Amino acid sequence: MMKAIPDERKEKEQEAVRNHILTSMKDIKAGKGREYQQFFDELENRYTQK
């Protein structure tokens, strides 16, 4: 059985994920790294797997 994640920790983790995504999006717009479609495909696959 999984333990519930405390709200404070969950909020910090969600903020960290948002910051990583925003940084990646800025890098993509600046022409750095991978193409945006590949980036978002990987995110979608990671978080929609059952």
C-alpha cells in the first residue's frame, strides 16, 4: 500500500516539475536541445502510462 505524500512535499515537487518544464521550453524556443514535439511526446508518455 502506498503512503500519501504530505501536501507540502507534493507542492514542492510540483513546483520543481513546473520549473523544469519552463526551463526546457525556454531552451527549446532558444534553439537549444531537442525539438519541442519530441519533448512533449516524452512527457505525455511518461505521465499517461498505466
